[in-house]
Amino acid sequence: MYYLSVNQLLAYKFFGQFLFLIFICYMVLLIATMIMIIREKKIDLSMSSKIKAIFFNPIFLISYVYCAIMALTHKNLDWKKINHG
């Protein structure tokens, strides 16, 4: 029979908690997006576009939060010239 070590059990527990945290953040942002779309009467979108916005806007916002944290915590922020042709 295969038994997991203590380190593996802790890693699985941490990974599960991390996924749960991401899920909770996604749901909070989904509800906030839904409230914004329902309350704003000036948004001129079809129903399918509103549904897409409700589900995809939280993904965009979560990626934005990650980029903002990385920009604040990393000190090496130099512009690098890109040669085009």
C-alpha cells in the first residue's frame, strides 16, 4: 500500500487551499461584475456579450492583480530596447 509522506500531505493541503482562495476571488469578482452590469443602464451590449463579460472579466482582473503585485515587488524594472528589423 502506498502512503504519502508528511511533506506530500502538506503540499496537497496547501495546493487545495490555494485553489480555494483563487476560486473565492473569482466568485467575488464575478458577483461584482454582475452587479456592475445590472446597475449600469448605459452599457449597450447584447445579452451574450454581457454573459461573456461576467465570466471573463474576473479572469482579466485576477491577472491584473498578479501583474501589479509583481511590478511592486520586483526592483529590476528597466526598459529594454527591442530592435525591429
